[in-house]
Amino acid sequence: MRLTLSLAAATVAVSAGLAAAAAPAIAAPAAQPDAVTTALSAIPTRVDRQVLDSLGAFAPAIVGSMATPGPDGKVNPALFADANTLGSDPALPPNVRAVWQQVIDFLGAPGKRSLAAYHRSHTLPAAKATKPGDPEIPRGPHAPRIQEFLYPTIGIGCMPESATGPLGSAGGGNSLGRALVTAGPQQAPAPGPKAGQVGYVYTSLGTGPAVNNSARPLVAQWLNLDTGRTGSINLRSNPKINATDGPGTFTAIASTGRGRVLTVISGDVTTKTKTKKIASCGIVPVIGIAYV
């Protein structure tokens, strides 16, 4: 069921910029001191080309399954088959296999058990072990319940005025992208998702403040595995998050309903540069899993 969609083009585009993106990262502009921006402010040590290539092949299958539900009107069984086929490739290196295991567990019985546990206690599954340089996600009873997307991604040419910097390439400066989701009810991202809703946050690190661009939107397409509900929503600039100096941060609140929510964020990022010019760029699609 793998479809040839525009998502695939963005995945191919990564070949032009990833070699430079793997270089040491530059510091992002200062973020407002709230828990969500704190979680997004640390720059990953690098973008994993192998993860982007492998998981990128799954993004069109997710989007395609939204248009072609299964016989029961819910999730097309081919989606699960695709995940198992892609994730069980014996040639996958251990780092990629570990990400795929998260996806396969989420789609299957372990994910159903984790969802039931979350509904009982509102406690997310234990976080995976972190490595030096990984971002620190706020923990504790009063911290927002943040669920990071599976991997950082890259925006091709998002920083055209930094083409010779550490993240730069011959075609223009590339930006590391990080995404997360928060399940309501909670206050982040403002104005806060309610019960049965999720808040999406995408940050294009190293860029200026976000600019809304209806002609080239950044889009979250989501699928509730437990109800079969689907939807899409454009992420927009948020006046309460990094609105003055950047980095470009885009948010949206979607009514997904309770359940296991699988999401693809793709499309374009538009920001204002240091010289007040408007810059738009495409991102390599990024996949997230969330308990709601």
C-alpha cells in the first residue's frame, strides 16, 4: 500500500543536505522559559540519515491508509503489514531497528496495554534511555505530558543566510527540526488541548520567528488507530512561543479523540530571517506516536 506521494520527494531531498547537517550544531536562539520550549531548545547531536530514509518509506503508507480504510471502516490492515515488513528488514542497523520497534509495539498489543495504563494513571510509558546531547524532557507531577516525535528531521534551505555555517550546504542553510505532541487536558501549547485533543509543536531550530503561509503550510495528518478517525490540520505561528526572535515554532490543536494517534508532519516552514526577509523551505516528513 505504499503510495507515491509528495512526501517521498522531501525524503529524497535529504540526500542533498544531510552530510552538512551531521556536522556540529549551532546554538538556537533563546526560547521563552516554559516547559515546552525548554524541551525543544536542545539541539540533537545530529540527524540520523538511516532513520530518515527508513522511516520516510513508511510515511506515505500512513497517509495512504487514511484514504483507504479497512473492511471494518477503521485502519487498513496493510498499514500493520507495511510496518512489520519495513521494520523487520535484517539489513537494518541497530539504531534504526530500535526506532522501528517503537512503531511496531505502538501498533500492536504492547501499544494497547500502554494506552490502557495511560488512561488509568495518566503516566506515559517509560522514556527510552538518553545519550549525551539529547534534549531533557521535563518530568514530574506538574510537568506537561510531552511525547516527542520518533526522530529529529531536517528542513532543506530553511536558513538561506547561513549557507556557510555549520548546518549550511551549497544550496542554502539547513535547519534541524523537532516535533512533539501533548495530550489534553493540559495548558501546553497555548491555549492548551482539552480532553480528547492533542497539541502539536514543530520547531525549526536556528531560524527566525514563524510566519503563517497558507500557500505553503506545515501540515499534521493524523490517524487514531483505535477508532479509525483521521484528520489533518495546519500548524501556525503561536504568539506565546518564540514569536519575537525565533526559532520558528508552529503549533496546532487537533480533536483526535482518545486512543493511539499516529501522525505525519510534512510540508513547508516559513520564517522571517535576520534581515527581515521571508524564507520558505520543505521539511523531510517526520512521524510521531502518542497516547491520548
